[in-house]
Amino acid sequence: MANKKKNKWTRRAFMVTGGIVGGGLVVGLGGMMYVNKKIKEYTGEGFGEGTSLNAWIRIAPDNTVTMAVPRSEMGQGVYTSMPMLMAEELEVDMSTIHLVHPQPESPYANPFLMVNKPRDVYHGLNIMEKILS
């Protein structure tokens, strides 16, 4: 009979494998905890105290309005036109409206993953008409 060697873990192989698996778990779970913390920061808790009308608008006790604008400002005027429209609809001064850029979650999703120049303002107006009516 041939001399058969048993497949045996060496101490070195065990330590290397354990280090790789442990490091992967630390990085993976730590990353998930960081992402969850940031999601909480940019969702309901990131708005602060106040009355939340929906996922986009929150009115604080000091009458400041926080508005989530899930579009990029790339020259189409989203960060200017959306607060103007909101101030007009709520009949408040535009200086009381503050903008935040929310995390990419389902209510803020941009299914086309693009900036669509004038359509971003038009799309935002349609959403606000539905919300405020």
C-alpha cells in the first residue's frame, strides 16, 4: 500500500484562514453598521424635530421647513426652483426653507439614474402638487 497522507490543517494555515475570515467579518459588519448609521442620519432623524408631512417635507416648531431634494444641482436650478415653489405653496418666506440631499431610498429613488435638465423641476412640481393638494 502506498503511504497515504491525511489532509491535515497546519497551525499556520489555520491562523491565516482565521485571520482572513475574521478580518472580512470585521470589515463587512463594520461597514454595515456605518451604512445603517448614515441611513438613519439622512432619513427621519436627519430632519430633526417637527411635523413630517411625508418623506420630503418636515416643518419644525420654529416654522422652518426642511425639504428633501433627491436631484443633483447641475445647472437646471433644482435647488432654487424647488424651494421657491414650496415657499409659494406654503405661503412662507423662502429663507425659512432648508434643503437636504437624502440617501438613495425608495421614496427618493431616481429610477432613470440621470439628471434630466428641465424635467427635474417639472417632476418635482408634479410631486409637490400631489403632496400639497
